[in-house]
Amino acid sequence: METSQFIKRDRAATSQRVTDALEQILAEEGLQGVSITALAKRAAVSKVLIYRYFGNIEGLLAYYISQGRMVAHPSSAFLAQFQPAHPRELAPAWSTQALRLFRQYRASRPARAILQATVNTNDTLADAVNKSVDSELSKLVEEVAFIKGDDYQAAAAILVGGLSYLTIQAQLDRPVIGLDLRSEAGWQRIEQAVEVICQAFAQSAIHSPTAHLQLNARPESATQW
């Protein structure tokens, strides 16, 4: 039993070293700098061990993304407080989560490198990355939608897809519709627009005959966050 626990701890520690090395390389060189050789050297582990633990680069990136490095999933306790208690809280809940996610992307060079890689074409590594990121985003949307019966997935795809594109364009130092996405003023305008869009989506859901809002039964006084 003690030997088994030691092996598990050693594997966890090694996996942490490798994913930390991956994050450092992504920050410094982007996805194009990631290789088994570079990772082994940075993490001070053998290439054989990386292959044994993760299979290949695609497997390592999938593991990295699944650990919340790209999309952090809220805890049950947070969701219990975050879930709207009144229909008017639906739009702020959506915009808060969307803006929190993309503020994280804007602040994280590794996250931006992965996000940029998802739009590459004819690239098996980019396809694998995109699949992993989309899986994590789909889980997050499901967790914070707080609605059934309406096509919230399409609404979320528009919002997340648009913000992803804008984040990538900012990374490339390209304006969009005249907005300077490298400036805080430009992103402040984007964030204000996100809040307006979420208000419109929420109003549509609230008045839809097919939508069912999943509201929290807690007292409204507890909804402030």
C-alpha cells in the first residue's frame, strides 16, 4: 500500500513538473515551441516518462487543459451562491462568468497561445487542442447556463466565439471595427457590449414560452457577490 501511494505521489509530482514546463514554453514560445525534447529538458525528466504518462503532445495538452489551466470550473459551493435567485440576475451571472474567463485569457500568455492555436487549419495538434478546449467550455456553459428549454448553447457559441476572435486579434495587435484591442479603453467597450448582449439574451429567455429558468431558492439577500 505504501509503495502504491508513493508511486501515485511521484507520478503526480512529475506530471505537475511537466505541465509547469509546458506552461513556461507556451508563455515564451507559443505552441510551436512545444516538443517532447524541450519539455523533457525543461522539466528534467526523461522523454520516455512523458510518453508513458501522456502518450504524446496531444495527450499532454489535453491533460493540461482538463486541469483547469484554460477553463476553470466553479466549485459546487460557488455555484450555489452564483446561481440566480431572480430572473433579473440571469444576465449579470452570464456576463460575469464570460468576462471573468476572457480576463483570464487576456492576462495569460499560455492561454492566449492555446486559444490562437485553435484556429489553425490542417494541423492535427490544433485540432486536438480545439477539441479539448471546446469540451471544457461546453462543460462550463452547461454549469452556468441556469436555463433549460432554449438554445442557450447557440447564444453561448456566439458570445464565446466572438470574444475568442477578439482575444486572438488583440494578440496579433490587430484592430477590429476600429477598436484598439491592445488598450484598456477598447476592452472596456467590449465588456460593456457583452453586458448588453447578455441582457438581451436573458430577456429573450425570460419571455420565452419554452424556457425554464433554474433559479436558486435562497433568500435574495444572499445573492450579492
